[in-house]
Amino acid sequence: MTMAGNLDRLFVIASSFVIALCLASIGAMGLAAWSFSQAATIEVPLVATFRGYVEQSGSHAMTVQGSWLGALVVVLILTAPLATVAIAYRDRPEGI
């Protein structure tokens, strides 16, 4: 294994973590927007609860209760497939 191969793998693992973090953030923002607009309660077990409601004045409002540990677990689960492929991938021999 060359040093460049190791750096490539490290880059793919770091990129997969960033991609997973972005996907989890987009999902959370989508759930928050839906909860806010529909005045509904959405619960993602062990991760977050989005409570949307309508105030007495008629305006929409929302509260969020979440777990950083739960969010980290979701990000690591989303990171795992691409990181696993990067670790398991073998370079082709130089002669081919």
C-alpha cells in the first residue's frame, strides 16, 4: 500500500463523514419545516422530537428536543457504507 493510497482512503472516509453530516442536517431541517408548517409533532426515536403548534395569536411555532449522541449515531450509520468500501478496496497491481 502506497502513501497516496492511504491518503485517498482517508479523504474518502472524511468525505463520507461530511456527506452523512449534510444528509442528516437536511433531514432534520426538513422535519423541522414540516412540523412547523403543519403544527404536528414528529418524533424520531432516540434522536429528536419536533413539536409544532399554533399559538393563541394564530402564528405557528415549534420546539425541538434532541440528543447529540443520537444524531452522532445516525451520522456514523450513514458514514459506514462508503467508509467500509474505502477501507476494503484493494488497488490494482502495478503491472496491469
